Amino acid sequence: EVSLRATPNGYSPNVLSVKQGIPVRLKFSTDKNSGCSRALVIPEFGLKTVAPSDGSSTVLEFTPTQLGEYDFYCAMAMYRGKIVVQ
């Protein structure tokens, strides 16, 4: 399980490390001041969501099958980060 928080300045942390072949539970949260970073897009895993502005978490689940680095970003691609699969 990993956690990701949207802030007014982007994602925290902006690099997430996970293990190949191990299912991932990504808890994504934000607050009302986060703007477009409330949206999260992880195209390589076919994931897209918008976190509620009340501070509660949205949970995304996926299993990374390939080693590498995969980008994630907001709906406008202004705020970015990456998932490192080891």
C-alpha cells in the first residue's frame, strides 16, 4: 500500500516505488485547495480518478507487471510524478 496526496504545488511524494508483480493499493487524497492536481491519470495502468475535496481517500488498485518508470499527472499534465517499478 502506498499513499499519494495532491497539494496546491503538486503531488507528495512525486516518486512512488513499488515491486513488480505485487498488487498495489494506491490511496490518493487531497483537499479543497489542490486545484487540478485533484485529478490523477496513470495511463500505463489505465487509471484515472478525481479525489474528493473533503480529505477522504480514493483507492486505486493495480499490479505492475513490467519493470520501469511510469509517469502520472493531473488532468492538464501540469503536475507530474512517476511510479518506479523494481
